[in-house]
Amino acid sequence: MANLNEIVKKLRDERNRVAKELSRLNGAIAALGALSAAPAAAAKAGKPKARRKLSAAARKKIADAQRARWAKLKKQQKVA
């Protein structure tokens, strides 16, 4: 029974060591993340990115092309 208590104690000690190491790693990741995200956040803060707009003709052309792809796929499935 004493041996079992020693094993449990060693496991708890190991868990505490790993928890401390994980905390240290999380701190390092947070510090590095703040350094790399700062320039990107500053650049985005200036103005919102404008959305690109498609003309009605372009949307129709894309939709027609997609319908053609679906028709071709359905035709191949009927043959098979």
C-alpha cells in the first residue's frame, strides 16, 4: 500500500510540473502572439476593407457556368 501511495505522489508531482511548464509555454505564446499581431491589428484599424462588387452580368455568367457544370455532372451520373 505504501508503494501505491508513492506512485500517486510521484504522479501528482509530475502533473504539477507539467502544469507549470504549460503555464510557461502559454505565456510565451501569448507574448509572441502579441508581437506578431500588433502590426496586423494596427493596419486593420485604419479603415474597413471594401467589398468587391460584381455586376449583374458577371453574376449571371457565373451562375450559368455553375448550372452547366451541374448539368454535365448529372448527365454523367445518369449514364453510369
